[in-house]
Amino acid sequence: MCHYVGYGFCLYPFLKHSSLTFHFNFSPKDFPKLKNDAFLLACRGQETPHVPVWCMRQAGRYLPEFRESRAGKDFFATCRSPSACCELTLQPLRRFPFDAAIIFSDILVIPQAMGMDVQMVAGKGPTFPEPLKEPEDLLLLQSKVDVNKELDYVFKAITLTRHKLEGKVPLIGFTGAPWTLMAYMIEGGGSTTQSKAKRWLYRHPEASHQLLKMLTDIIVEYLLGQVAAGAQALQVFESHAGCLGPAEFQEFSLPYLRDIARKVKDQLKESGQDVPMIVFAKDGHYGLEDLSQSHYEVVGLDWTIDPRSARERTGGKVSLQGNMDPCALYAPKERIYEIVKKMLEGFGTRGYIANLGHGLYPDMDPENVGAFVEAVHAHSRHLLNLK
């Protein structure tokens, strides 16, 4: 997936010390005028000229230019390079008429900012050489993170990218959710069961809440900093929601998701800003009703939820995003069009953002991604003309 500045929303404290200062000829308040606002309109449930579409992991290994840019380079070193992140963010926009860009970064920059070593190991993925094992290990973490110092490279990347987009489409910032980050920090990497992290929930509930609260506080500042840097929407990834049961979700995930949205919005409201927020709890279909009342404008859906059922269960309280099975992109282009047609007819054209139910896979054909985007635009315009 490749994600602050104080609440006064000024970037100058870190820009003046940046080696990339020459990139910033304008203040963060002088961004180019937005030309395509369909995504932002859809986030707020307003009418759009077509259904907007973007893809999670749209900047990724399925693009040959991405692989060429990343060849021989350390993943997290790339994340720490604003110019590299900007380039990778823009690459898919040069190929496809996406309606939004999402900054190239990674959710695990937060554990890194807290002092944990995270490495991207070839063939294995993100790896923590020294994961958290017992509650006493929380003392080793930097609980009060100076996000301006530790994550300034993300802010610089957002500001640079926002200018380089030249108003073509909005820019999305993002973060991992507390439970998802906690799971990585304890598991030490990917896991199908999250058994080590869930062990904490059952054996160390107080320490679990301590860590989740710590992460929440950092995430709030991090998201506010992204808005200050130029992000026009925010997505919170609860990628490991599906490993929790309904009761555990209610205790260890949902309260923190709500806190993040509420606190970010309260702070933004003080400065007269209104930035839409998206929550994506993969495989968390049991929590759909609660998620639709958790202060987010948009609820992202994986492919296990029927569009009409999702509309009914959320009761028009939020816009919806998703939810085509990523593997559908392996189908012939004609079949992709039919799948998209059925999906749009299920969701309708208002308060809807087309996306996949998860991220793009590395072996996908870019031409099929283009066919997906084209199908969304073409069929949604057809449906709108029928009204």
C-alpha cells in the first residue's frame, strides 16, 4: 500500500530544513485548482458526471515502469524519498484516467516512527526482526512520537505530489488502523491467523488497549499532518478486521476507528476544513452497520459483500466504495465489462466510488486495469443518461 505538522496546519517548520525545498515553489495553500472533483463529490453523496474509480495498490508492481523505478532499491528507503514517492504515485495516472491518486507509502511507517525495526524482505514481505512479545515490551516503544520529525518525509511527498498532480485529480492520504498495526507489531510480519496478536487480546487486554490507544494518538496526528501537507481525502485501512470475531471487533477495533475519525474531524473543524474519510475493514462484513455510523463519509467494501445488501444495511448513511474481486481482472476484457455493469447496477451511481475489494496483484495485466476503469466510466455514464 504504499502514507505532520502541528495543528496550525503550517508546513514551513520542516520545509525550510528540507533538501527538497527547491521543489516547493508554492505554499501548501497555493495548490493548482482541482479539475476533476468526481471522487470528492461521491464521498459526500453528491451527484457526479460519472462514477469515480481508483484502485487500491494502483501504484504497484503490475506496472513495468514501477518495477523499473524500484529495481535494486530498498522499499522503505523509497518510502523515505519524497521525489520517488511522487513519481510512483503519478505513474498510474499517466496510463489510466483514474479519478483519484493515493500517495505511495506504507502503513508500517508508524511502527518505524515508534522505534521498531521493519524490513521488507524479498519473497516474505514486511518483517520485524524484534516483534513485541510481552506487555513489558511496550516500554521499549516511543509512545510520544514527534510526527513532524519522524514522518516529515511523508508530508513532503504529499505536498510535492499535490503540486505535480496539477489539479488533475484529488490526492488521498492514508494510514493503517490501530488493530492492524498492532497485529503486525506482534506477529512480526504477515499471518493468516494473527494468533500471536490475538493471544494478547485474550491474555493481555489491558496492555492491548494501551497499545491501541498509543497508536490511535499517533495516527490522529499523522492524518492531520497529511491534510496539512495537501491530502484531500483520508483512508484508514483495517486490513486485519477479518481475523476478529464480532465481539473482539467491538472491543478492540471499532472504538479506535471511531476515535480516529472523530478526533481528526474535530481538529479540522476548528480550522474550517472538511476532508472526507474512508474506512476499509477487510472481511469485517459483520460490522457494516456499525462502520456506517462511525463518523466516516465512506465505507470501503471487500468482494464478499453483495452491493444491494450493503446499501440496505448501511441505510444511506454513507457512501460506499468497492468491491470488485481483484481476481476478476484476470478475466477477458468483455467479461470485465459485464462484471462492472452488474456491480454498478447493484450499487447505483450516487454515493458510490468504484474500486476493487482489495489491492491490485503484481501479475495483473495493465490493459485489464485500463479496461476496468473504462468500463466504470462508460457504464456509469450510460446509467446516468437513462435517468
